[in-house]
Amino acid sequence: MTTTVSSNGHHATECNPPPVDCRPTQPVRGYASGKDDYLSRLRKIEGQIRGLQKMVEEDRWCPDIVTQVASATRALQEVAVGLLNDHLQHCVLNAVKVSDVEGKARLDEMATTIRQVVRL
């Protein structure tokens, strides 16, 4: 477990799940530097989903709807891959530097996450 000081001077534990007691700590996440980009992409995907709803409401041609579903799915997959990459580059790499035990724990966590993602 590594601790950093955030820009507001608070200590934060990096890349650990939120605490069970839900204390108001602000952990530093690996995607923090690209957060605005992720939010922008997710808003675009949200727009795609609204467009899909409208297509169904308008009784549009099924293959057109399915094509748009595939496009939205790919966009979400790109977000997931980006977040996984950020996690590897930031959280896992930092954990490996701390100790072999911490590094193995983060790698095991990553493998579990990848298994969940691949099980579509």
C-alpha cells in the first residue's frame, strides 16, 4: 500500500478499492490525468445510447440498429482497455516497486478483472 499527498494536501492510498467504512478520502487513481478525456468519451457513448433508443422508438431497420450497438460496444471496450492500461502503468507498476508481495497482489487483481471483462 502506498500513500501519496494529493494536490489539496490530503494523504491518499493509491489504487486500492474504496474503504469499507466509506470515509471521505480522495484516492489518486491511475486515470486521474486523463479523467476529462474518459468523461468526454463516456458522454459521447451516452449520446450513442440515446440515439439507439430513438432508433428503436422510430422502428428503424434492425441491421442499422445492430451496427450502432456494435459501435457503442466498441467504444465502451476502448474505455475499458484504456482504464486497464492506466491501472497497469500506474497502480500495478507502483505496487511492484513497493514489494513483490504488493506487486503480486495487484497482478492477481488485474488478472481477475481481465477474466471478468473477457467473459462477455
